[in-house]
Amino acid sequence: MRVTVVSGSASGIGSAVRARLESAGERVIGIDVRAAEVIADLSSPPGRTTAVAAVREASGGRLDGLVVCAGVGPHVEPWSTIVSLDYFGAQALLAGLRDVLAAGERPAAVAVSSNSSTLPGADSALVGACLAGDEDEARRLALGLGGHPAYAGAKLALARWVRREAPAWARAGVRLNAVAPGAVATPLLDATLAHATYGPAVRAFPIPAGRFGTPDEIAAAIAFLLGPDAAFCCGTVLFVDGGSDATLRPDAY
């Protein structure tokens, strides 16, 4: 039986990923602040350490898959929490469990970025601080930037980290990829839509498909990247956004 870790497994995309994998007969080790096998707050260094240690123990030192879904949206304050969870929480799990994945069968990892990462507003200094591993500086910058730049910057940094690390991971026998969802009908989106500033912006955002995505649609893309049909995908950032990125950046790929 394949064993896959899913962070943010209690709701939204993470919950949909869990359901899809379990329906395929896989064992899932969930990480979340509630209703999961591993209860941990990935926005803090102690929580990340706890999560990595608990997964190592629960998995017996062998994992076949890892999906880092846990995150918050631009409406969350303080804005420093966004970078601590969306980037540093995800990156710590990926880095901390790489060797356990390398012991697995056809191992693969998928990070959840966002199509917001390609929009104007992702601050280069914030991205640089994230990629340099300077969480204190990244948090300081986020507090002065606002919710959207903090979110876009964290998600851009995560996508770049995946791209930078993927070749070395592939040489170690582990495929590393990312998905970049657009607006998806989850509790996180509901909270964003209720925000006085971000709600109207999300509603006005172009989605050629004419609707928000569903968690199951994102889970299907993640399952593809985890599975054997994606065996030659390494360092891919797969946009699952109803055509928004293609509309805004038709000549960029």
C-alpha cells in the first residue's frame, strides 16, 4: 500500500486530495491543526519540527508521496503568517521529508502554489528573503506589504523553490512538481470573498471557464502529478485555473 502525506488535509484542496488517494487504496497521513493524524501548526518552526518527526515515526521511515496543501489566503492577518505558513511551512515539510521519500516506491511530491504567483504584486525582496531562508526578514517585509503581495510572493517563492530543487530531487529518484490553482471553491475562498477589498477583486478576475474551480479538480491534477502517468514530469508548475493565466500572459510559459 502506498503511503502519502497530505498537509492541510482537514479541509479544501487537502481534504479532496485525501479522499481521492484513499479511494484509490492509499494510506494517507494527514497534517493539520485539527482532524488529522498529525496535529501541528506549520506556521511556526516548532510546529514544523513536530510534524516532520511525527511523519517519520508514523511512516516507518518510508513515504511514497507528499502533498503540501496547508496555507492561508491574502485576507489573513497578520500578513507575516501568510509567508510563514504558505512558504516556510511547505518548504520545511518538503526538505525535511525528502530522504524519507527517497526510500519509497516511485516517490513524488507536489506543492500547491497559485496562479497569483504570476500576477503583479509579488515583491522581489520578499521572494528573495524566502528563498534565502530568512524567515524573520520575510515576515518583516510581509507586514509592510499587505495581504496580496505577501500571498503572491510566498506562492512565487514556493514555485521557484520547486523549480530549483527538482533536478537534484530527480537525480535522487524523487519527482518534485507543483500545481498553480486559480480561485477554487473552498472555505479559504469563501473567507476571501467576504473580505471588503479582496472579495470584489476575486469576483472581477477573468476566468474564461466562467466559474470557480472545485477542490476535486485540483485534487485530480495533483493525483496525476503523483502517479505513474506523470513519470517524466520534474519541475513542472501545472496551472489549473480555468484559463486565467493564459488570458493574462498568453506569450509566457
